[in-house]
Amino acid sequence: MKTHSISVALLLASTLAAMAQGLPSSASPVKTQQNWNPYTALCSAGVSFPAYYTGEVLGNPTGGYRQGAIYDGVLEAGVQIDLGKLANWQGAMFTADAFYPHGTSLTREDVHDLNVVSNIDSFHNPRLYELWLQQDLFDGKLSIRAGQIPADTEFFLTCYGALFVNSAFGAIPTISMNMDAPVYPTATPGVRLRFKPDDNWSFLAGVFNGNTGDLNGSDRYGTRFNFNTDNGALWLAEVNYTLNPPAPTDNKTTAPTSRPLSGTYKLGGFLNTADFDDNRTGCTLHGDYGIYALADQELWHEPGNPDQGLRGFARVGYTPPDRNTVDFDFETGLNYLGLLPGRDKDLAGFGFVYTKVSNSILDDAGMAPARHYESIVELTYQMVVNDHLTVQPDAQYIFNPGSAAEPLSNALVLGVRFNLTF
């Protein structure tokens, strides 16, 4: 499998290099025998190679299943091609992306929490992630994306919640914990439509394979392109409204010293056509569904600098309790851009999570467990060292880790994360 992947990568690289050699001189205005750079020429022609590395040290000095400390990380790399620049295919974009997670899971080894302490937690093997083609039409008002797609990069996404380390702030628990959904670390074949008629409104809809497979078994490498009808289909729809969208600026435009507070509000839902087990009887129930809503809102601007200040977010989701592990979740928090003097790009954050486990889940004796929730408080601070490096100390306190699964004491998790952009 590794040999095949390397062969494909080498073939792609050689093809792109060959295409770069045939680029017109306008793509490389200083093309000479001495100083012509193929990487620069490719970037000028719309071909880029984004790469990122995230690593972290995490430990729980108290609480959970047992005490421990771990290191884990993920290397992500890919290619993005603007086909309008490269091949005069206007409005088209191609993306291929893969990652290599490694290290140990603090959740699996030590804490045994429900929500997963780290949003980069995954099994130790390389995976294909995204592989899709996108076509934009009507000056970008309509966008169609098809291929191997994750849902949580666009749907049910709270921008201000993305700062936090705990996975509950990423993929919404009423989807990620109730089915094998196309959320990190798994993507699946699907189609996504986006319609944005103006700066205030946008509409998202998508259909995905309803069962992505076992990421440590049948889909270890992210190459399980399965269209079996027994998997069902996952349908997602979302409407977004942006209040006072900030005006775009460029190097020739001076940023305004004041503007109205901006916010984004989303309402969405999902339908999964696969079969699910009834929590009470074990009988088969056809289909699953849920709804969610979220808000990202600027709360206060620093005088003379509207890009700095206090922002808040909230997200809530519901699914029926008879066929789901989690039937209700709520996440909220605050973050502040530029809290400390002289640290204008740093982000400080406080977040809270409440995840409710279905009352319909019974133990082996047919009794409902005494505790039906897990809650999390997270404090974090992301320091921007330079354009390529951020360092992020983080603290989490987890109430009822694992919820009804096992009676564990509250856990304190401490750690530090760093992000590299190449």
C-alpha cells in the first residue's frame, strides 16, 4: 500500500513538473537558465503544495481511568490546483490531501472520556483525506464539489470554536458520536452544493456515503470508496446568515478603524437513511435525523481596531434518543484576539461543553445509569510566534468522563500544542 501511494505521488509530481516546463513565459517572467525555479513557476500557474504539522504533549495528573501523559501529532500535506490558471478551466479547483497521524491517544489510554480530549486524535496509520474537484459558477454564487469529502470542514462549523483542542468543539457530537460520519479523520464519497446569492445569505446541501467504515479496520487508509446501498446516505442541509459582513480589504485598501459588530448564524439538519438499533429493544429502526443551530458573534471591538476584541459562539444539537448514543449537545465559549499588549495576533479562549447521553440506553440489568452527561471546561491561549509557528498551552477539566459508560472521577488535562505551517 505504501509503495503504491509513493508511486502515485511520484507520478503526480513528474506530471506537474512536465506541465510546468511548458508554461508560457508570463507564468515565470524571469525564466532564465540560472534562476528559473520550478516551484515558483508552479505556484504562479495556480499549483500549490500546502503542508502542516501539529504536535502536542497532553497528560491527566488527576482523574479519569488512570494517570498518564502522551505525545501525538499529525502531518498533513497535499496539492491544490487552480485549473483556471493552469488550464484555462475557469472556476475549477482540484484538491488532494493526505495525513499521517502518530503517537498515543490520551482518551483511549488514560482518560476514557466520551468527547475525546484532542481533535487530532486518530489511529497510527497514513490516510487519504480529501480528493475532490470543485466548479464555481455565476461569479462564485454557485459552487459544486464532488469526490472524497469530509463534512465537518463546512457543515456545522463554528469559526470561533475552532480555537479549542477538545474534539467536541469540532464535529458536532450529535453526528460524530452516533454514526460513522465523514468527519475527521475520515472523508467519504459525496457531493456538496453551495449557493451564495449575496454577502448575507448562503445555503449548503450535501449527500455523503452513510457509513464511512471502521477507520482502524475496513477503512484504515481512507481508500474505501464504498457505494453499497446498505450503508445508506447521509443528507445534510444548512442555511447561513451573516450580519454586517466585514468589507474585504487588500494591500491597496486601508482597513477601517471602526465597523459594526459582525456575526454568522446557522440552522441545519441531517437525515441518514441507514438502519439503526433501538436502544430499548434492540429492534431495527430505519433512518436517523437531527437538527442543529449555531452562532458566531463579535461582542466588542477594541477602539480603533475592529479586528481585535471579544467574540462569542454557541452551538446546540438534537437527535432522537431511541436510536442514538448522544441525543443533545451544547457548546459555547468566548475568545479574544489581541488580549495582551503587543500580542495582537494571539488568541485567548474559554469554552464549555455539555453532552447528554440518551436516557434510553440501558445497562446489562436493564437499568438506566445514574449519570447521563459529560461536561468540559477548557481554557487555552494560542501564541503566534511567527507566520509559520504557533504555540498553544491548554487546560481542560472533564466532569463525568465517559458519562454512563463507567464511573470515573473528574479529570484534569494539561498540555501544550504547536502548529507548523510549511
